[in-house]
Amino acid sequence: MLQSPPGLLIRDLRQGFQTRFGWTEVLTDIDLHIHEGEFFCLVGPSGCGKSTLLNLIAGFLPPTSGVVQLDGEVLKRPGNNRVVVFQDVHNSLFPWMSVRDNVEFGLKMLRLTAVERSRRVDELLDLVRLREHDTKFPDELSGGMKQRVQIARALAIKPKILLMDEPFGSLDAQTRQSMQTELLRIWQQAKTTVVFITHDIMESVVLADRIGVMNRGPGSRIIEILNADLPRPRTIKDERFRSLVSKIEGLLGLENGHG
Ligand SMILES: Nc1ncnc2c1ncn2[C@@H]1O[C@H](COP(=O)(O)OP(=O)(O)OP(=O)(O)O)[C@@H](O)[C@H]1O
Ligand SMILES: [Mg+2]
């Protein structure tokens, strides 16, 4: 039998839903291999099925057909090796818990002593640069800080894959930019695989090793996977940056019938 490569492998994946209008095919023929340690972005028009694909990887949803595998193991339900960071910064943390307790919550299911737990929380708070704010409560934090708490809590269990569904979508432009830089630093330090969904083409080019471009549904597919092979930090001043952005715009525009 052939051995599966390490990383996330999606084969012949299809996803449909039964609605009151009948059966709708949302995703068709998804074949994808995301490498261990890779930063992979998914872009595509609203409603094309990006969150559905992320939910399938997370194990929140069983696929209509096809398989999702991580390091050779078929994923059928949520597990400690994957964790999701959502867009909603306001409802994603427990408002009655301090920053420290919110991060520590992620560790509760691991069998650690109180001392080990506390040491791990310190490491995580250092990683996201929130050590001095550890006694604050969520409503005392900015949007970017809340999102960093969410990332720390997600990383607490040392997942193999961090799944991020438009995590910076509700942040203002400046905070968003600094969170992109922070996330790249955290990713490089934590050495985890990231699957990141965004509407923002520039954001995908700033962040990703590779970018999967999806087309409009129903029956969306990943129409192309582009290598973002540019040195980091990346800027729009770089000609290669701009050319990648217009390539993605072209792919999405053509698909939308404007090309
Ligand atoms: N549980 C469900 N039952 C029925 N239809 C669903 C369900 N979940 C998603 N869909 C449909 O699947 C399609 C894709 O939805 P999804 O949320 O994955 O899109 P998206 O690409 O994440 O969009 P956005 O960019 O707006 O977040 C939509 O047409 C949606 O209505
Ligand atoms: Mg979505």
C-alpha cells in the first residue's frame, strides 16, 4: 500500500447540503495537499465554500464524499491536532475570565500539573506579547489583543494545524496589518501549519507560502494554486508582489465573468 505523505491531504472531496430548495453542491473535486509547516491561504468569492472547507478539515462536518487525512490518519471528528480561530473577536473569549484564564482554559484537557500549566501559559503569553496584560478581562482589550488571546489559547494544545477563518476581518486596517506581521512571527516560532481564509487578496500575498484560489459556486473548486515565493517581509513595492496580486485578481475576475 502507498504511504500517505505527511501533512494534510484532501482527496476527491465533495460537499453538498440538503436545503428546502433541494440538494446544493457546494464543493466539487477538491484535491489538496498542504505540507507540514506550510502557510496556506484560501481565497475566493463570498459563498464559494471556504468556511465549509475549513469546517471539513476541522472535523465539524462529515464530507458528502472523499477523505481528509492528517499524517495518514483519516479525520472524522474534531481533535486536539487541529484548532480553529474565528473572525468574531468579540464573542470568541470568555468575558468572565482574565486573559491568563482564557489561555489556560485551552490547557485544561491536557493532564498537566498546576505548575506546568502556569509555565506553559507564560510561554504562550510571551509568544503573543500579552504577558503584562494577563490579569485584564476581554472587554479591557483592543480587537487585536483579543485576537492574540484567541491565538494563544488555540496554540495552547500544540495543534499540528491552526485553522483561521478570516481572523482579521473585523479589525481596522492598521491593526490588521500589525496582526499579519505578528501572525507570521508566531507561525515561525510555533512551527505549526496554518490554513488561513481571507477575502483580502493582498493579505493572502503578504502571508502565504501558497494560495489556493476558489471559483464561485455552486460546485466550487480550487481552480489554481499559486506559489508566493517572495522573501518576507513582503511589500507592495515589490513588482513580484503586485504581479501575484493581479494574477489572483485575474483568476477571480475571469471566474466572475468580468475578465
Ligand atoms: N449547513 C449548511 N446547510 C446548507 N447550506 C449550507 C450550510 N453551510 C453552508 N451552506 C452553503 O454553502 C455555501 C458556502 O458557504 P460558506 O460559508 O462555506 O462560504 P464562504 O466561502 O465561507 O463565504 P464567506 O466568504 O461569505 O464567508 C453557501 O451557499 C451556504 O449557504
Ligand atoms: Mg466564510
